[in-house]
Amino acid sequence: MAYKYITATNWGKDFFTHEERKQFYLSGYPGDVWVVGDNSDGDAWIEKVSGVSKTKEQAQAIVDTIVESAKVAWDLESDDYKALNSRPTDIILP
Amino acid sequence: MTTYKGIKGFTVQTLTSDPSTPSAIGQVYYHSPSNTLKYVSEGGAPGGSWSSGGNLNTARTTGGLAGSITAGLYFGGNTPPSTQITEEYNGTAWSEVNNMTETARDQMYGWGTQTAAISAAGVTGSTGGKSKLAEEYDGTSWSAITENTTARQAGCSAGKVQTAGIIIGGKDSTGPGNSDNNMTEFWNGSAWSELNNLNTAGAYMAGGGSSTSALCGVGGNRPAQNESWNGTCWSEIAEQNTFRDQGGGAADSNTAGIIYGGEGPPVTAKTESWDGSSWSEVADMATARSMGSGGTGGQSGGPTSVLGVGGQIAPGARTNLTEEWTAPVLKVNTVSTS
């Protein structure tokens, strides 16, 4: 399946609808990154949410920056915190 | 010869629009605009999907949830720290209302409606102290009710009405550290009583339903011991397809429910529906999350209508995002001769 990569802020209700979820692949990631199925319905949704186009590499870099920051923050936490919360893991965009 | 009229009491009708009410299930009709013969069957989770709902005013994990996708109530949780914040949902937006009155806590048990809900037990995140405090919400404010028997957190709950709900399992303080709990306690509107225990103690489970027919203990820290409740005792049921804990859950009964999100790890967006005999994968959430609503509270709307509220998204941030699950009550099918 082919994808497009964008950033867009989820404003809440009707940011994506049931109908849209059935028309194209959609998955959200840290940094307001969205992976969108590459079809005409997906394109219409990107326009609706004023999505900013990214290459896959750019989108992955946004996610990686946030994950790495979270790892550093986790490493500085107490042992009690670490016992209850697993260390953030890498996220690989499809 | 058996005829349609003989079975249904009337001939095949000609309709200009597809039926939309459950009473039409089983009906065969001629759809004149499309010149096709159609029939109506039960819908359900396989035709469902998640859409975006209004964002919470305060991002947090592990609050309690009651109500429906058009009249929801999300209370307590962890921002961090634990909070007493309560928000009401009208199907479009969340509005902050009066706080809970007892000590701020999260991972509590909750059920009921937007105007008549219960919150029980939980943990105060800043101290780790487990609670047996209980409160009821009347649509305007919270007030204390009789405490439940055992202080605990992070189990699951079921209840459609304020005066009949159960809290199940979780983590208690009876042993060294945090011990898994197997207790079922029933609230009848005025007092708590103990019912039969889970077969296997556990915590961080998903579930929902009513006090007489529920799914609880789905997933959690005991992956092979999902159980269903018939009002008297717990029975082991089939495992879900994707193991996860700290997911959300909702059920209409012990034969109809869904689980969503959670953490394997990794945090997942996967949703599965239960039909009384097996689990099926259905449409994923748009944003994977764990520790949202339902992970520690019960919803009675599943599997056709569910709120997924707040929680924690990778790589560890609290979220204010809401997703609404809806699935059609009925499915319109076209008769094919091929």
C-alpha cells in the first residue's frame, strides 16, 4: 500500500469521520504526524485538515526526535518510575 | 410450498429507502431506486469504525468513564498527578464540571450514566496509596457513599445503571508490594457485598457490561485468562488475538463487547470484538494509546457505541484525544444471483 506523510493538528470532532476512516488508511503518530493512504479520498482529507506534506524521511525524523527525547527523560527518572513504566521504544512509520 | 408471505405475514414490500431500525432485521424487500432485491441482517462490530471526537480539556490517563458517546462522563485520572477533574461530553465537545469531592485518584472503577454514575477505589498517584473511597455523581455534583471493602486499583468494572455495578480484580495492598486481586464486589445502590471471585487474580484488564452479564479481565497482566460473568460466577473464555494490557473495553453483555488499544508493548491501536465464542479483529483506532478510558473502568455501550478517551500515546505523552467507535445495528445486503 502506498502512503502519504503529513503533519496536521487534531482539532477534535470531525477531524476524521467514520466515512473517511472507511475510505483510506489513516494512522496518527507523535509530532502530529499522520500516515495517509494514497488515494483521492486521502488527498481530500489532507486538504480538509490543511496537512503539511512531508517525505517519509522527514516524518520519521519528527517521530524519532520525540522518541529520543522521551528516552532521555525516562533514563533520568527514578527506579520506582522505571519499574512501573517501560522505556520508550522506537517507532517505525509504515 | 413455503412462501415469504407465509413466513412474514406479508408479501415482499417495495421500498424507496433502506430500513434503518433494528425491527427490520430479517426483512427482504425490493429497493425500487436501485432495482435490486435486498435483505437486512444484523450489523455489529465488523462494520464499525473509529472517528475523532472532541478533545478533553485536560489530557490525562486512567480516568473513570460512564455514559455514552453522546452523553459521556470522564472523571479523575492522572495528569500527573492524580486529579479530581470531571468532564462531561455532549457528542461534540467536553466541558469541565464539578470536581470529584474525595481525594484525587486514578485507576479507579466507574460505571453508570452521565447523570447517575459511580466512582470507586483507585490510587492516589503521588503517594501510591490505594483507596476504597466511593462517590456517586447526580449530574451536577459528586457526594461520598459507603466505601467498598478492599482498597485497590486498576481492575475493571461493569454496570449500566448507578444502582447495580461490580468492581473486579486489580492491585491491592494485602501482600508484599502490589498483589493481584481476584475479588468481585457488587454495589446495589446502598451497600457493597462480595460475590464470587475471578478464577485468576489480575490487574490492568479491560471489560464492561452489566452486573449480571459482563466481560472483565480481558487481557491485563494475565494474558491467557480472559473471563466472562453471568451474574453468579466467572468462566474462562477464549484469548484475544493480540495480547495487551491497560487497554480499553466495553460490552453490552458477556456475548457482545470490544477491546481497544493497550500496550503489548508496543502501544497498539488494534480493536477486537467478542461475539460470545471468539475474538475478531476489526477496524483500528487512528491513534494507538494505552491507559485511556475503559482500562480501569467499565462502559456499557459496546460493541456498537464506545468512547475511547485520553490515555497515553507513544512515546509516553498524556493525550487529550477522543475517538468514537460506532458500528451499525443492522446491515443492508443486496441479493445476488451470481
